[in-house]
Amino acid sequence: MQQLSLRDNVQAGIYQVINPFVRLLIRAGLTPNAVTTIGMVLNGGVAVVFIVGAEAGHRGDLRFVGWGGALILFAGLFDMLDGQVARLGNMKSTFGALYDSVLDRYSELFTFLGICYYLVAHHYFLSSLFAFVALIGSMMVSYTRARAEGLGIECKGGLMQRPERVVLLGVSALLCGLASAWLGGDFKLYAPGTSVQVFETMSIFTFPVAVMAVMTNITAVNRLRDAGKALEAKERRLFVPTVPGKKASAVVSLLLAALLGAGPGANVLARPVSDSLPGIRFPTPTGIANQLFYLQRDPNTNTIIYQLNVKAGGRLDGQEPVRVFWMRYEEGGQPKPLNFVQRRFAYGLKVRQLEPGTFELRFVAYGKMPLYLVRSGADDQYRVYATIGRKRAVLKRIYLRIEGGSFWMPNVKYVELTGTDEATGADVVERIKV
């Protein structure tokens, strides 16, 4: 938090310095998009400077590196100006934010294009590799933020955001060019008593590039991890009390969009009868103690039962809270355990305890469909909950309509969920086409 506060304070100080210039740009009639475009053109000029330096100069002539660094800093100033022009000029727009983001990526690509060209042309092959890696990291830092924000998660943290990258590249390149006038472009420093080179003038620029290669990718990975935690927290915030006004365990609503990839176009039907294959009449399992829900699918009536797994004395088995087995109705209605393949790759469950008495259940065959095993506040009994037809419901049945395919790649036409609306006691059915 202190680091973010320091960064914000520095940014606010810079804004106070540039605000008079910003007001001048506004009076001159420049729009934020125009300022953004100027910044991109200047970054294109950075690429030109480095490319010209690669073609016109020799390895020890680092003047172009210095000029490139100065232009990076000048172009970077416009990255700050466009936002301030939008704010102070009351010209904010959604498209303007998109335009700024896209042109910033072009600007960064132009800059790295010139740097990589220069390094390759003057045979700094290892440094050129670091520059490519830095480019990858820079793009992923921006992409991770954009993708997370598209999912409704704020993702701005990290040590190597765009302002830091601009300053690091610009300052190091400028210092490299200035140092070459004092040290000479061909200055080299060797480890004492050896021929191992540990420093040269160009290292003033290439070493920060290597640091950027590492730090940008660390920033991208950290943003990804933070976004993952935020998404999980967002999902958990969907927990709602089982009984209003009573402190009890809660259930996580199963979002429709997360259920087998179904989006707003999912077909929701209020029909409790499945369109099974001709001649198939699916039985309703009865007389099974602690039954939670069951799963049926074409092409036969054999049914998978998901049963609460309790130990002697009625205590729940915390390691394996749900027992899964067949009711082989095609073989006289006898229970039978799942075989290894069925348990590990098809109908088994992955279980994760979220808190005491609350478990997340996911099918091994499809990890994007979470269900939640929790105690009901109404009768203190365990139930499996899902969102069915936009209602929080106790899950009773899952039906898979399968037409052909194979065991490993079945052709699933739709999934039908049947449950009981806990608030009203009414049956709810939702069919999701896949």
C-alpha cells in the first residue's frame, strides 16, 4: 500500500507541473484522441531513430541510443497528457479510453521494434533476446489487466506498469548516450586478471532492458494470480444466507454463464419430463439413505447416485463427503461401484472444503460446473445447491441427453437440471443446450 501511495503521490505531483500545458492544449483545440495520436507518432519516431542508428552508426556510436531515449521520454509525456486533457477538458469517452489503450500498445511495439533492430544489427544478440522477452512481458501486463477488467475485476497492480517501463527505457537509453561521450562508446571493463567482460558502455542501456524482461513478466503473472483470487472471491461473495436473519452456512449460486459454457442464449424450459430415447422410461431412485442427487443419461436407465458419506455415529466424512455409485436398473436395480475410469474421468467428483460444513463439488469430466454441499439452515441437513432457472435450488437430478459419440467424446445435446426452489418448495427445471 505504501508503494502504491508513493506512486500516486508522484503522479499527482507530475500532473500539477503539466496541468498548465494541458490547459494550453485544450485552449488550442486539441482533443484527447489527437494527443494520443501524437504520442504514437512520436514513438514511431523512436523506432526510426534506432533503425537509423543501426544502419548509419557503428557499434561504438551510441549517440542514437541517447537520442532515442530522449524521444521515448518526450513521447511518454503524451501518455500522461491525453488523460489529463480528457479530465480537465471534460472530454472523457468510452471510445477514447479504448483508443488510448490500443494506440499505447502500438506505441510500445514501435519502440521495441526499433530497440530490437538496433541490438540485432550491432550484434548484441543476448540483449536483443532480453528485449524480445521484455516486449512479451509488456504486452502481457497490459493484456492481463484488460482481460481481467473485461470480467469485472480491477487489475492495476505491479512494479512494471507502462509509466515505469517508459521511464526505465527512456532514462537508461539517455544515460547510455550521455555516458558514451565521457567513457567512449567502446569502453569495456573486465574481471580482474581475466578476459571476462563484466561491463561496457552499452550495458547502461541493456542491463535495465534485462531487468525489464524479468519484471514485466513477474508483473503479468502476479496480476494473473491476483485476478484469479479476485474472481474466486467474487464467486464466494455470491453466498447468501439460507434462512433470512439466521446465521448459518451459506451456498454459492451457480452462475448460468459458468455452467457448461452456457451464456445468455441458454434455453431454459419449465418441463420436468426429459426427451429421452424412444422406449426409455427413467426410474426415480427411492429408498436410498442420505441420497443427495442422481444423474441419468442416454442410452439406458442405469443411474449414478450421489450419496452423503457419513461415518459411524452420523458424522460426515470430511475427506470424501460424497459417495458415488451405480444403481444398475438394467441389471435388476443392484448397486455397483464405479470403475476406475468412470470414477477418475467421468462421473467422479473433485471436492474442496471452503469452510467447516461447506464443500465445493466439481465433476472430474467438467471442472467449470461447481456445486455446493452445505448444511441447510432450515433443518440442519446437508443439501447440494445450484442455481436453476435463476433460482437458488436444492439439486435433485441431472440428465444428460446424449446422441452418439464415444465414452471419451460423447455428443451431449443438452443438460437438464431439476431441483426444488428452497424459498417456495416448487420444482424448477432448466435445460441448457450445449
